[in-house]
Amino acid sequence: MRRLMLSLAVVSVVGAFIATPAASAQQAVNFFLGGFVPKSFDSRGDINNGVSNDVLVNNLNFLAFNINRFDGVTFGGEYLVGLGDYFDAGGSLGFYQQTVPAADINFTNPGGAPIVADLKLRIVPITATIRVLPLGHRAPVVPYAGVGVGINYWRYSEAGQFVDYTPPVGNNPPTFLGTFVGNGWAVGPVVMGGVRVPIGPMEPGFEVRYQGAKGDLPTNQSFSGTKIDLGGISYLFTFAIRF
């Protein structure tokens, strides 16, 4: 909660800069569309005594799926305001959602049909950023780099058929249908870099954005981990309209 309140304070400060009227400020509405690549298996979660606390890493002990299949489309919008000629402040709202099928690796249904479930992750990042533009707003090509903070609403669920792994687990354990859900808010850093090409009031461009955050899963839902790592890299096509 303390981290969330601190991040809200940071967002409020950036919002105050954005809201401050300035006749010379360049303002823009920026839209982005691209792909979000979550963290890989090797970089997810914290390792304690050789055991990860990340739910997706632990799920691989009994479910067959590919973490890379969580790569998916992300999109959103952003409001930018110039702070002089060499800085931009921004606030954005994005959306990402991906569903990945998984099958139990140890058991099958009678007749050999797989025991399958869907793993679904949704992230809605609300981000406040500061960018530096080393060549200024008026250059024919405008590179930039920036940092910020993201307040991420997330929802992770597992729904389908599951094996009851309650000990003792015999050769033919029972199965059940179930849905397990965790959701909440997670705060983390944002780092970005990109380039825009001004064409009149329009500025198409490309951006790479890293986000880091971890969600706390509920302890009463029988998840295989206590955390869900929300970190990853977005590769974005951008289109800004300045006014």
C-alpha cells in the first residue's frame, strides 16, 4: 500500500506539470500499438532455496505450456506536454491480455484425452513518464529516452480441468473443474527509448518500453506460486498528433 501511495503521489506531480498552462508548451495525443513480450523463464520471480515464487515458473512442474506464448498485442493512448524544448511529460493508459492453453504432463483422462486448462493474464498499465529529447522538439528526427512509474491493474486466472495433487497421489488421482483468480494493483518502474519523425503536426515513430512489477497472488486459491511477474518489454509503433 505504501508503494502504491508513493506512486500515486509521483503521478500527481507529473499530472500537475501537465496541467500547468504554458503558451509555449507543445502538447500531443500519442497512440501506440505493438507487441508485449513478458519476461522469460530464466528471469521470472525470486529464487529462494532453489525454488521460484513465480506461478508460471512453478506451473511448468506439472503443466505443459510455453511461456513465450504469453507474447501478445498491446495498445493504448498517451497525453504528452512539452516542458521547454528538451523535455516531455506524459501520462498513458494501455491494455494487454493473452490466454495460453496448458495440459497436465503427468496424467490424462480415461481414453487418453489431455487434461487441459487456460492460463490468462491481463495487464492495464497506468503510466507517468518524463522524457528527455537531446535534439529538441524541432529536429527533423526526434530521438528520446525516458523513465517513469507504472501502476498496473492485473488479473491472472487458471480455468479448466485440473488434477487433484493432494497427497497421497496415486496412479489415477481424481480430477475436477475449477477457476482460480488473482487480481490487484502492482507498482513498478518504466524505462523507454524511441524516435519520432515530425511530418507537420503528425509524428509517427517507434518505441521500446520496459516495465517491471510483480503481483501478489491470493493464498486461498491454491496457486503454485505466491507472485505473478508482470515485467516485460513492449515494442511499439507510435503515432502522435501535436497541437
